[in-house]
Amino acid sequence: MTPGDLIAQRRAELGESLAIFSKRLGVDRSFLCDVEHGKRRVALKHAQRWAEPLGIEPAALAKLIFQELLDEAGLDLVVQVRRR
């Protein structure tokens, strides 16, 4: 699952439009659409701010962001994220 997949799934579960959910995340609707369709990536700086509206831990979103980067690079690695 990519960060975009998670966001699209969560938005669908909440029954919210792109416009409403993008406001909740503090981004443009077009940006959120691009993230959900894999055209743009979620920056790590968003992990903390977006976690609460998504109803997940920031570490879970950070893990997906890192994993997507590794997968795109073709590296056969798995990310583990934990709090200090």
C-alpha cells in the first residue's frame, strides 16, 4: 500500500470529497488527487500533520512514505519505523 492508496481509502471510508478532505489536510484538491493517483509523493514533513486527520500514527505514514521510495528505487528492503 502506498501513501496515496491509504489516503484514498481513508477518504472513501469517511465519505468525503477531494475538496473537503484536501481542506482537512491543508493542501490543494489537485495535489491530493495527484497523490491518490501516484503522480505526486507525500513529503515526510506531512507525516506528522496528516496523521491525525487520517486517523493513523505519524510513524505509520512515515513508514509508507519511506517504503514507497525504496520500492521505486527497486531495493528489496523493508522499512521499520519506531519512536525514540
